[in-house]
Amino acid sequence: IDVHRSDEQIRALEDRIREAFDQGDHRRAASIAIEGYGPELLGFLTNLLEDPSTASEVFSQACEDIWLGIPRFQWRSLFRTWAFVVTRRAYRRFLNRERRFGYQRLSAVSEPRVQAQKVRTATSPHLRTEVKSRVLELRRQLSLTDQTLLILRVDRNLSWKDVALVMAEPDESLDGPALNRAAATQRKRFERAKQRLRDLVEAEGLLDDA
């Protein structure tokens, strides 16, 4: 299964999600989003957490958060960007050992977990067969924030504004000039992280291969 999507594929998927959303069918919109973006969200978590079992559990929580939060989505960004925001927040809650959000035991909560399992079943073989290169191992020597930046920008090809939105704090409002400044800040941090990784790769004598 290919977790990398072209711009055309992303636009087509966004249109399908928006159509269901505008019709008031939030369940179908969430289902389309999880099915479409689930593999890359799971891959994002697997790269960060390294442990597929833990990544799967955090992914299930992210799917529930998407399901429960979608009625409040305001389309100020791509749905894909918001899905990464939600997934990163679920990841941070896991790291902070906070109690998991959304456990009101609503009848709808079981459905996203079923969808999450379908995505895991389809995606896990692909993730298991990816070659763990020495460069990826060296990348894990960077801070979690720098690793996240590299994954979002290099692996997932998010725009700088989208990266800024994903990396923002939950209570941080980013619109207009503030978003531009945040994007510039993340770009500078990315360049520093990329240089640190390059230094590690060069020290290992892997620069030509990388």
C-alpha cells in the first residue's frame, strides 16, 4: 500500500470529504478521511514511536478524536492538515501520560476503532517491509520535535504553513501574519535539524549513499 499521495489524489480526497461534510454526514466524512489518510497517519506515528503496537494504539485514539471532533472542523486548512494536528496531539498526550480524550463511550466511538483496525491490517505489512536504513537510525538521535519536522516536511511533504499548523500548541491561534511567522520559524528549525542530520550522516561516512 502506498502512503504517499500526489497533489491530485489529495485534492480528490479532500473533495469527497467536503462533499459528505457539507451534506451534514459527518460519519461518512470521517470514514472517508480515516480510510484515505489513515495509512500516512499510522506511518507518521510508527516513525515517531518505533513500536508498531504502541503506534497502533495511539492511531486508534487519533481516529476517535477525528470522529468526535469533525463537526467542529472549520475548513481553514486542508482536512489532511487537521488530521495530522489531531494525530500529533494524540501522540503528545500519550507521551505526557494524560488520560485519553473522548472516552464518553458514545455509540459512535466503536466505529472509528473498527476503521482503525482495517487501516492497520492493510498498512502494517507495508510498514514492516520498509528497509530501516542507517540514515533513519541516525535521525532518531535528533530531538522528537526535530524528528517530527523532518517527517512532516520530507516524508509527508507538507507545506510550511501546514507544518506550522501541525506543530502549533493547542491554544495557539495562527492566522495571517502569525501563520507566516510560524511557518518561517519552523523552516529555520528544519534547516538546523537537517544540518545536524547531515553532520551525523557525514560522520558515519554515509553522505554519498544518503
